[in-house]
Amino acid sequence: MSVPPDLHLHYVQACQNLGLPENPFVAHVLQEADKNDEISTKGITLKLAGNNHPVPVQRVTDDDLGVLASVLCHAVFVKGLDLSYNVLTDVGAKTMATFLQENPSLQYLNLMFNDIGTSGAELIAGALYRNRSLVYMRMTGNKIGNQGGMFFASMLQINSTLEKLDLGDCDLGLQCLIAIATALTQNKSLKAINLNRPLLFSQEEETTVHIARMLKNNSSLVELHLSKHEMKNFGVERLCEALYENSNLRYLDLSCNKITCDGAKLLGELLKHNQTLVILDLNANRIEDVGAMYLSEALSLHNRTLQALSVVSCNISGKGLIALSNAIKSNMILSYMYIWGNKFDEDACRSFSELIQAGRLKPDCTDVALFKVDGRAQLAQLSHGLQQHCYWAPRHQVVAPSAANASLAIADVLEY
């Protein structure tokens, strides 16, 4: 039987019964939730993130979570729970694991940047063996380490409900990345995974080889984040070989790696044949003008599926930027282009300004805006881009969520 939509009253009573003080931040969020008209129709997400508030809030502790879990245990109208940027530890993870086993309706859980470690990861991953409701899980920034990642790899062999898993910045190691890739060879439900910034001490790129092997066999994954993997052109070549055979992946994030113009050439050849990729993120690599030319040729003459390309901070100068602008003119499918952080000359500024003025490149589909100095076209940065607000979003909403994080606008992969 569902708990009536009077969460604040139940919270006050639970605090009294357990002899614990109320957390004013939690109490305020529950009061606001009680006023939400959608609470008994569409369901709600309780946003208890401890960061990014106009004034500091009392962050959620393990004790606070214990009280909250007792209130929400049978609250089927609560579909999402955002507990990011709080001070939850492995003790809180134990509470959350029990909650996940008892709650039949939670679809979205965000625990990013708490203090959960290896033992907490074991408990949460163990709960997901039996959970049949959770669709989107964020563990970003919890230092669960290689062993904690192994627990999630084992869970992926059993769980058939989870569709999006974020393990970025979790200090994953070589063994658990290989184990995750092996699990995803058989997993048929996961659609998106973030494996950004592992701790790798080898230059052999074994993890990339195993991920590429997985992509040859996986039939469900559509979004893959491999940022900060120390990936070089050898790893890119392995991924490209796999993506010639893969017909599902739509979003490939290779940002912040060591890819050069040779890697961009391999990706250009892939784009000539691949009919699936919609988003390619090469932010913070060193593809330079030559790499930009390879990509531009493929996008101008061959590819008609890629919608978004990020080459932010890729050491591209005017010649390469003009080639990319010409690709936009030739390819009407390519609609999102992110270029800030490169070397703009007057011709490059003019070329992109013409695209913006003509409406071919819409203001919310790029990260630059036009302005003029002494009659000359110049470009300024906008807060738009792929994964621009992956870790936090501004409260003032200067841009729409779709513009601030275009990946969600193009490849819609579940966030309640």
C-alpha cells in the first residue's frame, strides 16, 4: 500500500520515533514535494543534492538517509532520488542497499560525489542483483576503486533492468574495466555507460582492446564514455575496427585523450562507412588542422548520420576550422558543432559567423556567439556543449538543458 503524499509529516514523525534531529534541508525538500501536483500522477524526483544552492544547506548524512529511507520505503510515487554532493559513507550505502531491495518503484538514483568506498559499492551492487526497477544509476566520483568496480561488473552479468550506469571518476582499475567489458559482451539491457578517468598504469591500452572486442558483440549499448583513458592512435584503431561491425552505438566520447591527426584519419575513414554514430566527442585531443581536414572530408562527402561533433581545444587553426565550417555547409544533417579553445583567425571567425547569421548553425547548437570589433567578426564562448553540465547545472538556467548538454537532446538515454 502506498504512503499518502504527506512526506513531510511522515519525516517529522520518523525523526521523533528514532530520536534523531530533523535535517532542515530534507524537511524543506519534502514540504515542497508535498505541494507538487504531479506527486500522485506522474511521480516525482526528490532533489537533495548538497551543492549549488544560494545559501549553504545541511548536507545529508548517513543518519538522515536512514530516516528518509524509512519514509520513502513504500512511497511508489517517488521515482527518482538525487543525493549527490552529500556526505554519505559506506554506512549510508548499506541503508541504500536495503532500500533498493525493498522499494519497487525507484527508477533514478544519483549518489555522485559522496564518500562511498569499496564496501559500500559491494552492498549497492549486491542490491542490484535483485532490484527490478532502477534504470539509471550514478556513482560518479565515489572512490570505489578497482575492487568496487569488480562488484558492479559482476552485477552487470545478472541485472537485466539497468539501462544507464555512470562510474566516471571512481578510480576504476585495469582489472575491473576488463571485467566490465566482458560482462557487457553478454548484457542485453545496458544502453549507456560512463567509464571516464580510470587509474591506469600501463601504456599497452589493454582496456581499449577489450572494450573494442565487446563492441563487436554487444547489441544494446548506444552511449559510451571513454574520456581520460590515455588513449592513443592504437586504441582508436582498435575501436574503429570494432565499429565497422557495430550497428548500435550512437554516442562515442573520446575526449581528453592523446589522439592525434592519425587517429582523426582513422575516425574519418570510419565515418565514411558508419551509419549509426550520431555524436562524436573529441574534445581536448590534439588532432590539429590535418585531423580536422580528414573529419571534414568524411562529413562533407560521405557521412549523413553524424549530428554533433565536438573538437573543443584540439589545437586546430584557421585552415582546419574553415574546413569544418564547409562541412556544415555541405552536410545538412550535421547540426551541432563545438569549436571553442582552438586558434581562430579572421577567416575562421568570418566563416562561422556566416553560418550563425544564416541560421545554418543555430545559437543553441554551438558554443560560440558572434560579435564585432571595429567591423570585424569575432567569436565569444557560450555555455553550450556535449556534457557541459555533466557534474553540475547552474540554478539560474541561462540556457535550456538541451543546449547545455546536447547529448540528452540527440541521444535520449533515460534520466527520470
